[in-house]
Amino acid sequence: AGAAAEARFISSAKGKGLFATRNIRKGETVFVERPVVSSQFLWNALYNYRACDHCLRALETAEENAQRLLGRSSLVLPHPEQCSTRKDLHQQCPRCQVTYCSAECRQAALEQYHQVLCLGPSRDDPTHPLNKLQEAWRNMHYPPETSSIMLMARMVATIKQAKDKERWIKVFSQFCNKTANEEEEIVHKLLGDKFKGQLELLRLLFTEALYDEYLSRWFTPEGFRSLFALVGTNGQGIGTSSLSQWVHACDALDLPMLQREELDAFIDQLYKDIEKESGEFLNCEGSGLYVLQSCCNHSCIPNAETSFPENNFLLHLTALEDIEAGEEICISYLDCCQRERSRHSRNKILRENYLFTCSCPKCLAQADDADVTSDEEEEGEGETDDAELEDEMTDV
């Protein structure tokens, strides 16, 4: 069938974009992509959201997942056969005991980066350089998380382990690079007011843990900042959940009407109870770098969306409309609520988080609207923070 989409250079201002190479029907999967590198968020892992250390597949059964989120170990889920977790396949690294969903993932991690990053018997040693780096990161970047220093560590480890180092450098250089003042803004966004001092501390710890002569540029202040900005700009949130997999499977069951209503009511109530207990943090969450997906530009009326229906790091891009050959494929960097707000409010969020002003058809059509937000928007203005962006990034 050939690829349905390809990346093309648009302009130096916009960079690349993704374009349809043939007609794509609404609902069609445009592509499925695996990340060049990915990593679970550190607080997420610390709070016992158990995920495969390589592909982020959720490792709990749906029932265990629901029990933990509810704080109630007595909960029993109906239709347990609809849970897709296969504990019999799980494997651990024999040296450091991190867990994988399968032998394939353990092997893939070992071949790509884990030889360099395996903590062996030092897994719980707070003085190990990698543990010091992770602890420092957690103290700077609280939930809701949008990035992880371990994504950068895996990039370095990948190149350290690679026979063909140049090939990997080329892969990473495909991701959008920023100018120095844009980098400052992105780093500022991730680390806040104290960012210069914090960035320098991180750089020293990163160097202590991972320094490599071949990559010496990445360890300089400028190089480290641009590595940081690369991950800040291109990192795509990944969310996985055994519970949501089970819910999807239950939705697909062919049940008599009464049973269907009972099951739906049970699931609705379950989610309400979980929200009271755990808030919006339902998923195993992390981020990854995806070559094709990172070429997708934003539109406030997107014609495609990303999701993770396989409960791991495989990203599916799905068409929301019919897309004609040659047309640009756009996703939204905003969630549904944010997209309904005024052009002024939407662009405030986009400028702060992604450093651009949108000129999609919706924004152009509203160009003459007053630059003030309506009263109720003004009140909500302060609340549009990373938490909402995070929702959008990690919807499963």
C-alpha cells in the first residue's frame, strides 16, 4: 500500500510538515510509529504506576490497576477474561531487576541503551550518579510531568552503545532545533524561575553519570541546553492503562441489554470513584521522540489525532476527516476544552508552550475578533496550565 504520508520542508519559519501522499478516509490509520527513544516519567514510576521499562506497556492487571487507583484492594472487576495483561511473559533484567513486559522488550532495551544505564546492584544506592541525576530531576520537575531527564540519558546511552554512532546522530538531528533564545524559553518552561542554576546542576550530574568523548558537545552548556530544548519541543506524551484496555474490550462485548446497562453503570461509577481518589492521574505516563509525528504541525481544527490503542509506546495517527492527497496532516496541541476558547486564549497557550502563533483557518477566520477574552475566560485564564496540556498529550 505504501506510506500514506511523508514529511516535507515547508519554510524556515514553519520547518517541516506532514502531507498525505494519497487520499485518506476518515477513521483510517495514517501510520503506526515506534519512538526512537522513550521513557516513563520519574514521579509516575515512583508512585507505582508499573510499566514496561522499554515500551511502557502497563504491567498490572486491570483489576490491580483499578484497586490501586481506588485505594481499595477488595474491588473485583467483572469479565476478568477481557484483561489483556500477560504476567507469564514479564521478565526482569537479571542485574538491576527493572521489569519488562516480554523477552523481546528486555532484549531490545539491552541492545539499544540498557547496557550503559543498567544500575546493577546499585539500583537503590542514592550516591550512584544516575540516581543522583534522577533525584535532582524529580526535585525540579513535579507532577503533572511533561518530560524526563531519562529520555536524554537514553539518547546518550543509545549513541554510546551504537556501532554506527553517526547514524543515530543523524536520527536525532531530524528533530526540530531551536535558536538560543527559544531554547531559553523552553528550558524556562520546564524548570521555572531558577532555571539557569538548575540547568547547570543537571548538566554537571548528567556529565558525571554519562559523559562521552564522542558526544562532548552535548555536555557543554550550549549543547546541553539544546538537547533539553529538543526533548521539550518534540517529546510526545505517551499514556498506557490496563484498565482502559479492559474498558475498551468490555465496550466491544455483545451483551443482552440489561447486562450491558449494568456493566456500563458499573464502569461509569468506577471512573467517578477513581477520580475522587486519584484525580486525573490514571495512566502510566512517559514521553518519546517520534520522527514522523514530530513533523505534524498544529491546527485548532485538526484533521488527525494521536493515540496509543495497543497499550504501549506504538503511536497511532488516525484521520478525523477525509484528507486529500497533497493536503497537510495536522494534529492539535490543545485539548478539546482549550480548542473551544477564543483565538486570543488559544494563542496565549500555544505561544507559552510551543513558541508559535497559530495561523490555521480557524485562527485566520477569527483574526478580526477582539484580542480580549470573554469574562468567564478571564477567570479560567490562570488555570490553563500544563495539567490541561498534559491531558491532551496522554489521552489513551
